[in-house]
Amino acid sequence: MPLRFGADVSTAETDYGTVLLDERAGTYWELNPTATLVVRTLLDGGEEADAVAALVREFDIAETHALRDVEALVRQLRGSGLAS
């Protein structure tokens, strides 16, 4: 399922990844380049499987490791209320 950030979440890409600002709580989240690739893939309409494939291609990691990372990130973003 594609990812959508709430209206109260601002994003900014940096040289080191992506920064998320939760405007309602006033907190920042910093995503590393790996998480940035996952989020970008999902925000562009991709599925979790697409994000896994992108990680495997870009970082030459095992598919099982990539799947675990994608699922954990999505769970954290949704669980925090930043994304749906």
C-alpha cells in the first residue's frame, strides 16, 4: 500500500537523507539514505515490494533483510501517526 504523510508533516531532503517535521507535535525525524529511498518509492505510489526491490538494487542486500527494514520503517511511520 502506498504511503501518505499527514497534512501536518513537512519533508525536506538533505545531503544525508530526509528530515520529517511533525508540525502538530513539534518533533523532527531524520531518515537515513536507506529510509529515504523506501519513503520516496512509497510516496511515488510504489508498494512495499517495490521498496524492497529498490533497496536490493541500490544497496546490494539480501531481500529478507530489505523486507524486514521496509516493514519496520512503515510500521514506525504509521504507528507514530506521521503516515497512513
